[in-house]
Amino acid sequence: MYNWLTDCVFYVAAALLVVSSLLVITSRNPVRSVLFLVLCFFCSSILWMLLEAEFLALVLIFVYVGAVMTLFLFVVMMLHIDLEKLKTNFVRYLPIGALIVLGMIGLMGYIIAPEHFSLLAPAHHGADYSNIKELGTALYTHYVYPFELAAVILIVAIISAISLAHRGPRGRKSQDVPSQLNIQRNDRVRLVDVPAEKKE
Amino acid sequence: MNFVIPDVVPAIPEIFMLAMTCIVLLSGLFLQRRYPSLPYMLSLLALVGAVVLTVALYKHTTEITFHNSYIIDHIGSILKVTILGTCFFVFLYCRRYVADRNILNTEFYVLCLFSVLGMMVLVSAYSFISLYLGLEIFSLPLYALIALQRDAARSAEAAMKYFIMGAVASGMLLYGLSMIYGATKSVDIAVVSQVLTSVPASQNLILVFGLVFVVVGVAFKLGGAPFHMWVPDVYEGAPSAVTLFIATAPKIAAFAMAVRLLVDMMPLYQVEWQHMLIVVALVSMAIGNFVAIVQTNLKRMLAYSSIAHMGYMSLGLLSGNAQGYSAASFYIIVYTIMSLGAFGMVTILSGKGFEMETINDYKGLNSRNPWLAFIMLLLMFSMAGVPPIAGFFAKLGVIESLVEAHLVWLAVLALVFAIIGAYYYLRVVKVMYFDAPEHQSRIDTTSMDTRIAISANGLFILVLGIFPGIIFNLCKAAF
Amino acid sequence: MDGNSIHNISMIIVFAPLVGAIIAGFFGKKLGPRMSHQVTIFLMTIAFVLAMYLAKLVFMDGQTYNGTIYTWGVSGSFQFNVGFLIDRLSTMMMLCVTFVSLAVHVYSIGYMHGDPGYQRFFAYISLFTFAMLMLVSANNFFQLFFGWEGVGLVSYLLIGFWFRRDNANFGSLKAFLVNRVGDFGFILGISAILNYFGSVDYQAVFDQVPQFAASNPTLSIIPGLHWSVITVICILLFIGAMGKSAQMPLHVWLPESMEGPTPISALIHAATMVTAGVFMVSRMSPLFELSQNALSLVLIIGSAGALFTGLIAIVQTDIKRVVAYSTLSQLGYMMAGLGASAFSAGLFHLFTHACFKALLFLGAGSVIIGMHHEQDMRKMGNLRKYMPITYVCFLIGALALSAIPPFAGYYSKDAIIEAVHASTIPGATIAYWCVLLGAFVTALYTFRAFFWTFHTQERMSDKVRAHLKESPWVVWAPLVALAIPSIFLGMILVGPMLYGKPPLLGDAIYVAPQYNVLAEMAKEYHGPWSMAFHSVMTLPFWLAVSGVFVAWLAYCGMPSLPEMFASRLRWAHATLTYKFGFDDFNQFFFVRGCRRIAGWCYRVGDQMIVDGFFVNGSGRVVQWVSRVSRHLQSGYLYHYAFAMILGLVVFLSWLVLG
């Protein structure tokens, strides 16, 4: 009973995940792509739930769906990307690409068969088991070094993003007196020699 | 749960580096108006301090801490010191270049320092997690650095290409590592190498499968063919100062990654990765040397030459004996010093508003500045492998190890490619010495400190050629 | 005092000249002439003083040192080391080299004054000193070869120092090429040693020699002809020595080397470099002593050279060439001494010769300065009136060279003649007659030059005579410094060097008991003075005196005599003027022959096959491949990603399925 239900949830969520991620890259409308991505995250969070990793499942929803994807949506809407233009070569390269992908899938299916891993399903815990506590303990003790490093990555990402995007204080409408004084005539006035009448 | 606070002493250089980087960042934010060169000075100080700490704290024993995440050993210390020293010279060469252009001053140094920190972490990584995090800390700033000159479209394109390709490669590496984790149930390199000795035959395929992805990831970071495609575009597109940085220290970090993942972790799968590296080395030497010949842009030519050099270096790794590993580490160190000099030359010769990029810009350099032309000659000869300069001994060591490993055919091919490669290095020399200059003016873009630095760099190559033992013995003791 | 301090001292001695050479060579233009010579001379002085101190350590305190300083490279089981072997022999050589070099440095201040290549000159001679010191201090064959080639290189540079003169270029090239012939033998010898003994370290090789000789291995030179390996090695090494020490028939370069500046002739082509061969053979005495054939060869080549090159000197008119040929002759004596197993006597002659030959050369140089760079003796005469100090010094040198007791040359040369006389190996009888007649010839040509230059009537032009005066003190001071040992060195050293118990050179030299001629001679030795008085009853003394007398007769007493000799004995005169035809034979056979063959090879081999087919052909192929393969780099991101994935798939299918 129990196994049957979880299996059922797993396969539905997994299938949905694969389909929606395919739709992310094939959808013609970028806004739809983003929404399919949201669906992807949602399905993955269900998979986390099945593994009893509630914390990760919720974080995935909060952070990615709640914050990151919302931001994405704004950006996509503002930039107005013409996906059609990007996809002009799509059909041309489709056959060879598909061939390679099929080859890869075949190989992986052959190699990553479950019997090669000899994995057992994780043991189930009781109701008083706290996934957050376990995670926190592991992060702050055993994995303290990688945890700190991850923090460094975040700093680096912030600095990189700001230094690339930030172009000095803008938006103020105050006058820049030195640049006004330094302006040359040629910067502002262009003299064009216009013929008196149109030559045939 | 009983938790023992890990021994942080071995990691003090990294901690110091992180602290100093933050200080540089803050000083740039708040004090740069008043002291414009403060971030630069502090950055140099950070590097010197880290070198001192690395040397002082190394106790000639292998120490593992942070729950198997961090290792400090002989080869790691050598590589760290080389990375830090290289970055020191990079800063010396770059100061004027960065100041002259529309590149954010503080951010440039901060990002470089972060990248160096990432390389140090990577060199000392002893688990998949810290290895991958180190890799990302060192790669992320590079992407940003390339695009830092924001008015150059070429740079933005290069940054984009590097970023996407880098992401693909990282993904592949991660995927490969996850396969190995799946088969061995551990992320610690020490544990994995232990488990591999008793792995059941059914899991063999998965491990090989993971290994292929790992080798691809490593080859991408090294810039070996056929995973090299980003190298020429990025080297050419990035501002020379950034190219100088990308072309030097990251090679050592990537080498460290190769040593940790292949030599330390998977010695039992040596046959498999040897086969792959043979292909990578051959294709790299072929593409690098052949395509370099037709280049007209010096940076692009050096990019192809770096691909070829990575091919030679892999020859040392793939020979699979201690002699080969030490020859490879000697090669990578010598290559880094040579490429530091060559790209450094490009950087310091470029003045405000013009780049010394194309080979034609070097016409008649001898009559414009004979000393710099001589240093460039030394560097080119060294890259071509002309005795008695260091590059020759680097190649010799690698080829010797191939012979030791009974791969004579590979050694012969390597020699053939080296001869082909000599052509384009000598062309630079020919242009410098025998062609008439296009501009008669003397070169005045260099300052005293850069002249001293570049002279030291070039002459060190020569000294290292006469006394290769200085570094070679260090490398030999590491394996 | 321990071995460490010897190590450090010898490091400083050897490398101080190198530092000087680097400073004067690279920064000479900035430093200016004055600073350049001050720096090099200062460093040379340090080297000389330390060499004296080293001599004290080695000779008085009996210390030796044999150790590696730096491992330059390792190839398989062979190590290429830089190391020092400081024993009595090398210390003696170092002392001699630094002393003469210092004298020549000082002398050059005056001689080279105002030359445009002044700094370059000082850099070269310091570099030469470094190379020579490396040679003598080596503890292995590679370093020996390094020094060997180093001195050869600097010698080439210095002979061609005035590179605008055609003669200088010709001479330098000739010296280089002839030396190459010798070096070829030398390196073959070293290779043979490496091959048979598996090491190039002196000590390691000499330790193996006794068992090796006991098994008496042979080597098939051509099928059916088996030679003892040791003999082959010795002969190959000796060919090297023949080149460097200018033994017949490889002597032809030394007279040509006189095109270089005179201080160089004194330093390199008389006192030090040319004796490298003698030094090397002595160093290899444990090898040579095991091969009687090799010893015979050394003896015969040496003594023949001593006589015949001496004869050539009689007809020379250039003052430097006379001294040059006398050098050849004296080198022959040294070799003859070594061949007779009297290594100590040969080396003894080397040291005394270094002093008096440097003296003669520098004296000749002083004359040349006075005569405004005129070297032809036919345009000199009666110079004693103008240059008294040079005159006296030159006379001392001439007396020493002619082996008139009690000057230095007498003791060493007489010892060699006696040793050859006492030797019993094949060829010793002929050799004895050669060296005996050589004594007469030596005195004859030496005093011919002496009388012709300093006595007889004045033949120079009035313009030259007006400026004729004694040279400045920097020129004559080294003369005096060298004159003193030229007088006394023989007396002082003869006892300890030849007959000491133990001999001065100690166990640096090995002499097999059956060849130990010096031990025979020691029975009749009763101190230097009695040896000098006793000489009146021996043949060599009277031969030398009669040589002096004949020279006096021919140039002062009856000046018509040389003319008469030249016209009556036309054939003999011609033979000597053409130097027994060595030069013409070489010119005709080797130079012209080589040019013919080279021309043919150039046209067919180089231009057609190599250039046409291989070089240009492969160049074109490479260019084509490059042009094609650059198109792989399209600039499109998806191409790049595709290449990556393709690579991945190829690897995967190969490794997983294959």
C-alpha cells in the first residue's frame, strides 16, 4: 500500500519533471519557458519530499520559485528576447544533435543501470526525526570547510555581478559642470554639406 | 554527536588570503579616493604574506584536516607558492595597464585575489566538495574579469563564451564525480582511492564512465584539445592584463586538479586515463602547433602555443611513473613562468590607447628597445625548447619519462611537433630582430618596476636552464 | 681547518675570475676602461692570494679535497657533476695559472692602452682564467672537457681579437679547426672511458683501473686487429693533448696564434692553455702507465717535436714567431718527459717554462711596444741601449730557456734529458738523440733572436728610433716579477719536485715501478748546486753553450755567416722556411679537398635534397595543414560545445564499449 503510493507519486513527478524541462527549452514563448521551469522546480521538490528531505524541498520552493524565478520572469519580460532568431539554426543541426543525444542516452542506459550501483533505498525514520537538525549539524561540523567556501562563492558572485552591472551612480539629474565646460564644438554640432538640389 | 574542532593551522594561508581580500575590497571602497594605489599595495602585501605563511607553515609532512576535506603536502605547497608568485608578477605587470583603461581598479585586484584563493583551495582540496568549490571560486572571478573592460564588445563576447563553456565543463566534471560517488559512496579522495582497490567488477563500468567525464573536465580547465576551443577566443578577447592572469596561474590550479583526481585518486585506472590523455596530448600538440603558425595576433598565437604546451605537459602525466609526474610538474611551472613573461611583455608594452597585440607590432623591437627584445628572445627560445634555456629541460624531462614508460613512438611524435612549433616562435624573433620597425619611437610605456620584473622573469628562465636542479629537485621530491 | 674550507677557498679562486669576466664583459661600457681593469685585477689578486693560501694548506698541512659541488644533470645512472679535486697537482697548476694570469692582467694595462676593445680584452682574459681553473680543478672528465673547450673558445676569441685583420681571422679559425681535430680524439677517449668504466669521475675510474688492466681487455679496431683498450683510450686522450698542447702534427695552429695580442701569447699560448695537454696526461698517469705503447708514442711525438720545431725557429724573422716555435719545442720536451714516465720532470718543466716563456713573450711584447708594433727582427738591433730593463729580463729568460745553469730551465730540462736517457721503453734511444740535439738548437735560436734584437747595429727607421724608450712600469714590473722565478724556481723546486721523499706532487701522480726513471736518477743527485757544477761534465751543457756561441758568431762575430748558410744549403733553408711542408700540405689536402667535397655536398645534398625536398616541402605541408585546420575555430559557441561533446562521446564509446 505504502510503497505503491510512493512509487506512483515518484513516477508521476519524475515524468512531469522530464516533460516540463523539455518544454523549457522548446517552448516558443520565453515567459512560458520560465513558467515551465517553475514546474520543474516544483516536481523536484516533490522528489526531495519522497526522500524525507523536507527542508531542501521547501527551500527549493521558497528560494527558487519564490525569489529567483520571479526575478527571472521580470527580466525576461523586460528584455523582450526574440527566441525565433536564436533558433534559426536549430533545425539545421537537429539531426546530428539528435544522433549524438541518442547515442549518449543509449550509452548511459547501458552503463547506469541500477544493478551497477548496488544501492539500497534509504532507511525510513520515525516521526520525531528532524531533517533540519541533521542537516544543520552536518553542515556546521563535518562540512564546515565546504560551507564556508560556499559563502565565499556567494561573495564572489555578488562582487562580480555588481562590478559588471554597476556603472557608477546614475539617475541623478544633477549637472556635471566640468564636463559641460570641457565640451568641444565638434561633440555637439555636426556640419553636413547638403547639396542644394538633388543630383540625378 | 562528538565533534572535534578541526585543526585550522594548515589552512592559515587561505584564511589570511580571504581576510586580506576583504580588506582590499573595503580599502578600495572607502580609501581609494585618498590613496589611489592602496588596493594595489595591499594586494601585493597579501600575496607576499600568503607565500611566507605557506612556506613557514609547511612542516614537510602530509597533513589532512577539516574532516578529509583539506590536504597540505609537498606538491601542494610548491604549486601554491608558484601560483602566489605568479600572481605577484601579474600585478606588477598589470598596474599601469589597468590604470590606463576603463577597468575598475579595486575590483580587478579583488577578483584576481579571489581567484587565487580558489586556486589555493583547489590545490589543497582532498574531497570532491572542496575541490568543486575551489574550482568555482577560481573560475567565477575569471568570467567577470574578462568582461571587466565594459566598453569592449570583444571582451564581453569572450566572457560569455568562457562562461558558458566553463559551465558545461563544470557540469560534466560534477556529473563524473557524482558517478564515482555513486559507486564508492564517498566524496573523500582518500577514501575513494581506498575503496577502489576492492571495488566489485560490476561497478567498473560506472567508474570508467565517471572517469571519462572527470578527464574531460580536467582537460577543459587545462585547455587541452578537443576541449580547447575557448582558449584562443578568450585569450584574444580579454584585455591583455586579464589574459596574462588567465594564461598563467589557472594552469597550475588545473594541473593540481589533475594530480588530485587522477594520480592521487585513481592510480588503479591509470591505463584508462592514460589512453584518454594520449589522445588529448596528441590532438593538443597537433592543433596547437599547426594552427599557431598562421596566426597574426600574438595573443592568439600564444593561446595556441599554450594548447600545445598543455599537450607536452600531459605527456608527463600520462607516462604514469613518478619521474613523469615530477617532469610534468616541472613542465607546468616552467611553462607558467614563460607564459607569464610572454603575456607580461604584451601587457607592459601596450600603452594608453594602443595594444601591442599583433606580431607586426613587434617589428624591429630590437632597435626600439634592445633589452626587452632580448628578454622576449629568451622567452621565445625557451618556449621553442632551445637549450640551454629552461624550456628545453622541461621538454627533455617529459620525453625522458615517456621513454621510461616505453612510449617511444609518442616521444618521437612529440619531438616532431616541437620542431614544427619552433617555427612560429622563431618568427617572432625574426620579426623583432630583422624587420624594420613601423614606428621609430623608443618604447616608453614601461616603468622601472616592470622593467626589473620582466628582466628577472626572463633571466630566471635562463638561470633555470643552467641550473634546472633548483626546481627540478623540488618536483622530484614530491612524487 | 677542514675540507669545507678548502672547498670554499677553491670555489672563490675559480669563480672570482668569472665574476670579473661578467662584470667587465657586460658592464664594461658603463664602467669604463679604468674601472674594468681595476675590477678584474682586484678579483685576480684575490684568486692569486687565495691560491697561495691553498698551496699552504695542501703542501704544508697535507690536506686534499675531492667533492661534488653541484649536480648539473642526471641521465640514467650517469651524473653530470661539477666538482673539485684539490690535490698537490691541481694546487700547483692553480698557483701557476693565477700567478701568470695576474702578471698578464697588469701587463695588459700598458700593452692594450687605448685599444677600442680594452674592456672586452679584460673580460676575455678573466674568462680564460676561469676556464683554465675549471680545467685544472676538475674531478671528472666532463668538467675537464668543459674547461678544455672553454679555454679553446677563449683562445679562438683572443687570437681573433683584432677581428678586422685578415691574418687574425685566419689564425683564429685555424686554431679552432686544428683543436677540433684534437678534441674529437679527446671526446672519443672520454666516451670510451664512460663506456668501459661506467663513470666519468676520476677517482671512480682510477680505482677500477688495476682490475681492469689485469683482465687486459682488447678492442677490435678493424676486424682482425685487436688493441688493448687501455692503449686505445690513452692514444685517444693523447690526440686531444696533441691538439691543445700543439704536438706534431697538430702544432700548425700555434705559430698562427701569434696574431693575437702579445699578452695573450704569453698567457694562453705559452704559459697555461697549451700546457693543458701536459697536465691532462699527467692527471691520467694511472692510465698511461699501464700502456707501454702509449708511453712510447708520447715519447716519440714529444721528442721529435722538440727537435724539429726548434729547427724551424732558427729561420724565423718575426720575434714572436721565434718565441712561438720555441714554445712548441719546449712542449715537446715536456711531452718527452711524460713519455719517459718522468711526470714530475715534465710538470717541473711546465712550471719553469710558464715563468720564463711568459717572461720572454712579455719581453718581446715590451720590445714590440717600443718599436711601435713592429715585430720583424730585421728592423731592430742594439735595443739594449734604449730598453735596459727589458734587455736584462729578456736575457734572463733566454738563459733559462737555453738551459744554462743555474737558471730555472736548466734543472727541468736537464732532468727531462736524463730521464729520456734512462728510459728503456721502445723508441727511447731515438728520443734521447732528439732531445739532446734539441738542447743545441734551443740555445741557437734563442740567442740568435737575443743578439739580433738587442745587439748588432741599429736597423730601424729614424722615426722609430726617435721615440724608442723603455716601456712604462706596468709593462716592466710583470717582467721583473717573472724574472725572479725564472732564475730561482729551478734551484728551489728541483729537490722536492723530482727527488723528494715523498715527492712534492705526492700521490697525485702514479708511476709504475718498472718505469720509475726518476728513482734511478735520484741516486746521483746531491743537491742543486752540485748538480749545477756537475753539469760542466755533461754533454747537454756543452751543446747549449756551443749553441750560444754559434749564435754569437753568426750575428755578432761574422754577420756574413747566415747568408752563406742560406745560399750553400739552399735545400735545408727552404725546408725550414716552409716548416717541413706541414702548412702547405694541410692547405692543399685538407682545406682545398674539403672545399671541393663541401661544394658538391652543398649543391646536391643541401640545395636539392634537403632544401628543395625536405625543408621547403615539409614547410609547405605544414603551412597547408595550418591553413586548413584554422577553420576548425569558427567562433560559434555551439560549435565549441559540440566539439566538446563529440570528444566526450568518442572517449566514452572507446573506453566503455571498446
